[in-house]
Amino acid sequence: MLLSTLGAAPLALAADAVLVLDTSHRQETREAPALDLAITRFAGNASGTYYWEDGLLAEQILSGLQSRANRVQQELPDGQRVLSSRRQLSDGAERAAVLVDERGDVLAAALVHRECGKNGCQDSEHGLLSVFLRPGFDRAKAQPLVAWSQDVPEDLQTGRGEKIAKMETITLDAAHTAAKPVKLPKGFSSQVPLYPRAIVYRTAQDALSNAKARRVLRLQTTDSIEQVLAFYKQLTPPLQDAVSDLDGSTGFMAGKRKGVAFTVNLKEDRHFPTITNMEVEISE
């Protein structure tokens, strides 16, 4: 199998809502490439600033593997493989690799990136290597990913070239794979329950005007649309005037809590079906 077919505000609380779902042993039913699902299981809802600011790690790994023309598979002993590629339309300064076992489960992943955030990106002479490990996986066994990162793409071998100035290793334990608490935009009602396993979809949220951000919050999660809808349906006490719908890769929930009416629109990411984008909007 080669790579997938890829495609200082107060913390937001669930306003007395109670999460009653147990997702720790859920069976994956989404239709998505096997590697996409494996990466999502590996990264959970971990997030960070690599190719863009405060994004889901799973989505950034998938983005780093997206270029079909640059996909490479390296066979290793014991059935392990390194699968690698680069971002679409990239010169290779932003690229990714995953180390998988004989079952296709991800043992470790690596991103070569330029730490792109609010202040732009580092240049290719100040690249960074971030290596992520499954809990219990020996750091030394991730050496094939370090060796991969040192193989500079041909497009970067001219001019100033590439230099990886810093390397970090992160074990994706439960603390790292949990969703970061959401900070509510100024004016957004705390009475609206938010899905607790989601992070702010930073690039989409920042595109909103200040006025719209007072009633619209854009989030992302690696959980499925069905899981998000189940959370809202099982809130205690239940939402008033609740209405929901599920239609393939989209979903919808509407309801009212303590006099505040809101809707939740859900959609699978068009490139990466294991990523769920949601827009929570307070009715005017």
C-alpha cells in the first residue's frame, strides 16, 4: 500500500452540558483511505503551528503527504515502512513522513516545516524537524525519519539550499492528543455548548469580521460527524427545540439552551475526510 488518496478570553465551558459519550473504544466507520484513518488515530486532536498556525496535527501530516508526484515508500526490516511526500505545489521545504508497522499503524511521524504562524514563516535555511512518537515507542527507532529529513529535495539543492536548524521530539501521550480548550471570541455566549473534542479552526476563524465572530465560531475535530451529533443529542439537560440531520459528508444540529438559539453545521474536509469542520452560529 502506498500513500493515501488524500485529499486572554475566558475558556469556553459547556454551559452545564454533560458529555456522556465514551469514544475510547469506538469502531471506525468512516469511508476514508486507510492511511488517513491511521494518521488520525495516531495524532488524535493534537494541534500546533507547523505549516499553519494552531492547526490539527493530523491535518498537517496529511497535507505534508498530499503531493502524488512525490510519494515514496521505503521498505524496512520487520515489515515496517517509511511513507513520505510533500505538500501540494511545494518545493519540498514543507514535507512529511510516517513510519508504519506491518499492520499499517503509525508508529512515528515527522514534519519538516518552517513554523508558519502569525509572523510568517522561517526561510528554508532555518527549517525545523518535528518528530512525533506513539507512546512507548523508542525514540531511537524513529531514526529512519531523521535520515529521511536529511535527504534534501532536488528543488532545494540549488541557491541557498536547506538547513534544518532545530529538531524536536514529542511523544503523543493523552495530554498531547487532547483538544486544547477553546477560548470564546469576545461577545460569544457561554450558554452555547461546544463539542469538547474540537479546537478552534484558526485560519477560518481569523477570516471572520469582529462583528461576525461574536456569534460564529469555527472548529475542527478528528471525530466523525456522527460523534458530534451524538454529543448534542445526549446533552443533559436536553436542548430545547432540537432538530438534527445527517446526509453523508454533512450534518446539522439546531437547538436552544437557556434562551440562546444556535445551529451547528458540520462538513467533512473536502481533501481529508477524517477531519470534521464545524461552524457554530448563534441565531440573530
